[in-house]
Amino acid sequence: MLLNMRGISKSFPGVKALDNVDLELNEGEVLALLGENGAGKSTLMKILGGVYSRDQGQIFLRDEEIQINSPRQALEYGIGIIHQELSLLPHLSIMENIFLGREKISILNRIDWNYMKSRSEEILSYLGVKNIDVTKPVKDYSVAVGQMVEIARVLSMDGNIIVMDEPTDTLTSQETEFLFNVIQTLKNEGKGIIYISHKIEEIFKIADRVEVLRDGKNIGTVKVSETNTDDLIQMMVGRKLEDKFPRVCMETGEKIIEIMNLHIPGVLEDINFQLYSGEVLGFSGLVGAGRTELAKTIFGANRYSGEIIFEGKPVKIKSPQQAIEMGIVYLTEDRKQEALFFEHDVLFNMTISTLNDFVTATGRISKNREVREADGYIEKLNIRTPSLYERVINLSGGNQQKLLLARWMMTKPKVLILDEPTRGVDVGAKVEIYNIINQLKQRGIGIIVISSELPEILGICDRIIVMHNGRITGEFTHEEATQEKIMKCAVNL
């Protein structure tokens, strides 16, 4: 056995994150670690990676008990964690990132750049990454290459345990297949891989066993060959999900927004569509199709030519602030970089866009009204947090996403644009978000959903528009749409 974690427990103020958790990993094995957001997966891996200390329990590496007190010490034991947000320094070269903090020093007491270059090329070639210049900055390459650099960093220290946290979250299907081939190569070399993902279909492609956590406890370990999707979901959420894509069927209302001949040179070309109140309009397409650029343009973040008709009147949206005042809001695909204030609490993050609503006649903010309103949305959206004053960084991904939904719901929007609304969200929280979308739809809000997950688009949208290279290449009703039809339009066949 390569790794054995026994009886691991960890508590934070008001929360028992891990309760006597066990985990075993064998050589040449891919162990999938599943659980809802908040189940304890990240906490367990941060203990393994030396970020957190454990309150109780033992860690054995090849039957020898070890103490891991820092990330550097974890790397020295051959344990590397590739986080959902890569920990690379983008302006440094690939080889500098691989050897960061462990630069090779020559006998002349200088950095041996030649060794670092050749060794970096050797490791990346082993991983199947060729024809890239390791002396160029990481920022010049794709996220997929960045992940290979993270893996190379671990291998450069003879690492035998690699943890991958949502590694395909921002990858194209082709990049995902490449990563799976790399995982198979590592597995064949006897490396142990712990693979965390909310995409259950991936588990059946690459994993040997599955370990499921729920509420900080072990629920069970099963062989992939002896389970199925429904059983894994039931283990994760503690119940059967009868309908993974709940959708309310209803007649749409008046046309709320119309886009005519929208154009941004080199980005968007001749975009025309309408959105109706009480409608969920989906946008599908491959990475780089222009969906996010379109969303940000409607939200006032990009200059454009063409016409936008809002509630029957031509408008020129010049800024996000103007869009919000009109009733158009945008939930970004990158909540960590563009939406959340991680070091602030839940209350601050929820009410930051509507503080003016709580100003009294004396010009001060009524804290009682602010708290009362926020508490109402916490209950309404089932946001799991110890209190309004919990730092947002401590919330699970699903609860962070529901918090952002609450922020925009407080503005009483007429148009809600959701860009990858369930990215990095577990299967149970996904259904909760779909139900919130249904509630908003029933209130007559026009909703645009951008998603790279075809089952999601097909499951919850009333109408689907497909984009390719900044152009609309197809449009289907819910009843007409199929995966095959959408993919043909997405690649513009």
C-alpha cells in the first residue's frame, strides 16, 4: 500500500470538517474521491498536502508513519497536489516553475539553467508534452499545459502521489482526453493518483476505486466496475435524485430584450436573438465560441456596434453599473477572480450591490434591515453557512454560487445571465441551483444560461442557441434539440 490515512479528524470553529476519516491508496491506482461541496474532500487533501494540521489520526507512507507539517515537507515525501486554481507563477518560465524553490546550483554556485532546461524537457516529454519552449513564461501557454507543468513539478522530486482537484474544469474535450492519457501513463509507472471531480462520468473512464465522503465521514469505498452513477449519487447526497434536471414548462411572456446585428471586430459577428420574460435561453458552443464575450457585452463590459432593444426601447449599454440599474445582471463563470471577496464575510458579499437599499433618512446603513434581508435569502436559497459573518473562503463552491445568486436576486433583476452556473458545484447543489432558476423563471425573469455541459443545456433550457467562432450557427427549441444537432452546429459542420 502506497498511502494509508487513518482516523483523520479536523475541526474548525463551529464545524467538524472531518470525523475519523480513513483513506487508502495503492501503487498504480486511480482513486476517485467524491462528495458534495463541504463533504471534507479539500480539508482531507490539505492535511495530506501539509496546508492544515490534523487534530487526530495517522498518515502512513509505505507502512511508515510520517508527519507532514508544511507543503514543502509534503513535496519532499513525494506528495503533490494540483489544485483547481493552479499555483503557478505565470510570468516565470516553465522550467522556473518546475524547479521553483529547488533551483539546481552548479559547482560555481550559480543556477544551472542548462540542467533545469534539459530536465524540464525530459519530464514533459515523458508526459507527452513536446514542442514547447520551457524558457517561455507559463502565461504564454494554455491551462492544459499549466497542469502538465504542475505534474512535472511533482515528478521532478520523484513524486509518487499526485492529487488532482477538478483538473478538467476549464479544459476542452481534447485537452481532457490528453490528460487522461497522461494519468494512464503515470498509473502504469506505479504512481498513485487521487482524483477529485464533480463530473461523475469521468470517474468511470479513469478510476479504479471510489471513496465517498459525506458530512466529513466515510460513506463507503467501491470498485468502479461494481457501481453505477445512481448509486454513487445516492452515496454522495444520502438520497436518490429523481430528476437531475428539473424544468418548469410554462408559456413565456413579452419580449424583454432583443439583440440586433451585434458586432465586435474579431470577437462577435452579426449576432441576432431575442429573450422573453419567463424563458430560460441556453447558449452552447465550444471554448472560444464567443459566449462569454457576448454575455459581458450585454452586461456593458465591452464596446460594440449594433442595437440592443430593452423592454421595447433602443438602449446603449456602456457600463455594468448602467446594466444593473436597468435590471440586467451577470453571474460570471469565474467567481473566484471576478465576483467574490474571499476575505470578507457572507453579509458583505451578499449585499455589496444593494447597499443603497438599506440607507436610512440620516444617510446611514440600517444594519438591522441589511441582516434581515440577507437572512431571508440564506433561508430561501438554503445557503449553508455557520453565520452571516463567516468568511466566504470557508464556504463550499455550491454555497458560494448560491450566495452570488442571492446578491443578484436582491437587485430585483429583469434579465439574469448565468455563465457556467454549476461549474465546480456538486450534483446535489446543481439540482438546488436548477430549482432556483425555475423559481426565477416563474417570476417572469428572462434567464440566459451559458454552459459547456450539454446535458445541462438540454435539461433546463426552453430554447438553445449554438455559437461557433463568434457567430450564431444554430437555434433549437427544447423539443428539437439533441446532443448531435448541437455538436454539429458547435463545430459548424
